[in-house]
Amino acid sequence: MKKLFYIALMALIFGVCSCADNLDLTPDYELNEKNAITDKVKARAAVNGIYPFITQGSNFSGGLYGALASKAGFVDWSNGDFNMTTTQSNNSPSVQYKWLGYYETINAANFAISGISKLSEVKLDEEEKIALIAEARCLRAMAHAYVFWVYGHWWASDDSDAYGILYRDELATVTNLQKPRLNVGESYKKIYEDLDYAIANLGNFSTNRHVSKEFAKVLKAKIMLYRAGFDDKTTGLDEALTLVNEVLNSSIPGFSMQGDLAQVYKDSWDSEENLFSGYLEGNGDTNYRDSDSWYRQRILHNYSTRLPLDPGILPTAGLRRGADWFQADPRWDIVTGVSRDSYSWDIIERYAFTKVTRFGEYAGLRQTPPDNKYNTYFFRYPELYILKAELLARTGATVADAIAPINEMRSKRTNPVFPTPLNPTTKQELMDLIFKEYFLETFLENGSEFFASVRFKDGAGQLWAENLKEMTIEFNRLCYPIPSEEMETNKLMIQNPDLE
């Protein structure tokens, strides 16, 4: 495994397409001198080649979000994640694959940034050159943020905490594989530098197939909120609120709330609520991603409610906790429903979160046209309102002012119709409603419910993740261990404490 890890990192292969918006997800472009970036077409292709590492596989989507939902305590789909018992000595292959996947993404971004930076103005107009570099740096920031969230002490308020990210801003070679990780403060600084460059130089939103200036703003706001909110601090939250408001208050063609939530999930990646999303050509009828296996098969086969149920028993769609909240919410009947497993011999129907499982592979392939639009919702428009509500609540707004964005969001829905506005009277009621809104609106989409569960507290002052799991969380176990392959190859790497 160590040798495979080393070879994969050194001989990176990534997908490339033309300058069109559609991404060719076939890996057919090998990173080597022969395929150096020599002109405008190859520059665009190199940036496009970063996307498959994010939109394919489970590193940024299905498997990861199932694990995070288990860490939050809403489900127990992964016992190691639910109990946070994963260490270097007992980790699953997925822990290693995620690490490799994030650094493949970073390596592809570094290839694009390095090659494009060297092009003369004769080969590539300076304005377009800067925009392409900004796009690659935004994707690099996203990958480093996921490294931080999955493998580092992202929650630490002490900048000198040693357990930040392994930061790479150049192609991995034999001479630079030995590299120490940054401390927490330096990690945030490097990620923000990339995002600030993207915010200043990336183009405005035009398609959810690519990152945009608006996505960079939202990503930075979320990173700042996750860290400050964990310790009930306000550092950076004014800036985060400004960034969210800039996106929310802009009229952005192609990015807006849809009235019909059912249509949002039917449209999948074609919904205007997507700021950035997963995507497959041909509506997915001829292409699959590893992440799809979670949506079209694994959730259904292992983690949903088997039907039929005895009279009077309500399906939970696999939820361990929170089903009572969801079943009382008008979104429940829209985001859940009946799916069928992917196996032709398995005729059992199951009740699941059809917002991601859709009909299931077997039934989906038999729709006319086939329905295989298994999307990863990296960010949808409604989350802007939830973020704004939380940021207002954490920066001194009144209870009424802080809940207003969520009520505005809910008022825009025509299906379902929310009967009455939310009306909290205390700060605790407000925070409870905001926390539940992350769960009810974004569950299984981008991990937001997990990060909310470890920064929001219940009325007893306990983290919601501790409440949901009925256990005390050791913060050092919020992240995964650095995989053995990296520890053995990179002698300057230090392991996360308590995860040896």
C-alpha cells in the first residue's frame, strides 16, 4: 500500500477536457513533460483536469458525508465514526483513500498553477491567465480545507497548535515529499491566501460546474464560522457575514432559490439552487462515480428503512436521532421516499433520503429517461440564509433579527408551504432552531450538519453531537489519523495526538 500511495502521488493522472463547460471525466491526461501547458487550450484543460478529483469518488461527497453524519450522531452508519475510535493502527482503507484523493487534487491544482504562471502574454492573455490561476487556487483551497476538516485540528483557537495541514504549493517530487505539517494558524493563513486571490480575481458565477467568485466567498465564510463558532468566539465573523451578504444581496443569473423543493432534487445538478455541484455528462446514464455507490446502492442496502412496516410504525430513513424533528417538518415527504436497491434480485423496497438516493440504481435505470442524476450539493442557495442567521446570532443581533433570514428563506418555498414563521423568544431557542435548520435543509449534502453539531450547544450547555450520541467527545478524536502510508513515507510528518 505504501508503494501504491507513493506511485499514485508521483505519477498523477487526471481528467482533461476542452474549453467547454462540460467536464470529460475520463482520466486521459498524464502529468508529465510531454503534456506541459504550452497554450491557452492546455491551460484551460489543466484547470478542468482538477475537477474530476472533486466530483468523482467519495472523498468530497457520498462516503465522506455519511461518515460525518455518523460523527454528528444523527445516524450510526459507521461505528468507527460514531464512536470516534479510528486510529492509525485500526483505520479503514477509506481514511487512506481520502488523504490520497485530497493530495491528488492539490497536485493537479499545483500543476495547473505552475504551468499557467509560466505562459507568456503571447500564449495567454494576462486577464484570462489570472482568472485561470484564481480558479485553480480556489480548488486548491477547497482541497486543503477538506484536509484540515478531516485530518487536522481545524477547531483549535490556538494558532500555535501543531496539528494543522500538510501544505503543498508545488508538484510532489522525490525531493520535496519530506515536509512537515503547518501549525493551525499557518494553515488558515495559507487557505485564506488562496481564497482571497480567488475572490479578487475569479469570475462571477456562470455555471455550477465550475467554482466562482461567489463560491470562494461562501467557502471562506464557512471556514471562518466553523473555527470561531466551535469556541463561541467572534473572530472573523463580521467578515464572514459581509461575504455571505455580498452573495445573498447580489442578483446572480442562474443562481437563486426555487419555490418547489421537490423540483430542486428532481433537477439535481441542473437546479438553479446549486452554486457548485457534482456533475456527470449524459445525465449520468453512461457514467458512474464511486460516490454514486453510496447514493444509488449503499445507503439503500445498509442504512435505510426496509419496507413494509407494521401498522403505526413510521419509517426513519436510517436516522438514529432526529427522525421526530424531521417527520414533523413539511420537507420530510419531499426529501424522503421509496427507493429500490441496485441488485436485480433484491426486490425489497426501502424508505430512504431520496434527495440523494433518487429511485435507486435498479429502478432509476428503468425510468424514461433513465434517472441517474446522483448529485453532490456542495452548496445550495438556502444555506446562505441559514449562515446569515447564525452569523447574526453570533455577532449580537436580536433574536428577532437573527431568525428573520430563515423565515425569509422558508417564505420563498411554495412546495412545501411552511405554515407559520419561526418565533423563538430566547437566545437558546434561536440557536436550537438554527441548528435544526442545518439538519433539516442540508442533511447528507455537504457535511454542514456535522460541523453544526460540534459548535451548537443544547440547553444544558452540551454539544449537540454529545447530546445526539449520549457520550462525551474527546476533541482530539474529531479528526482522523494521518494514514500510515504518509507517516512511513514522510519522516517529517507528526501524528495527531491520541490517534497513534
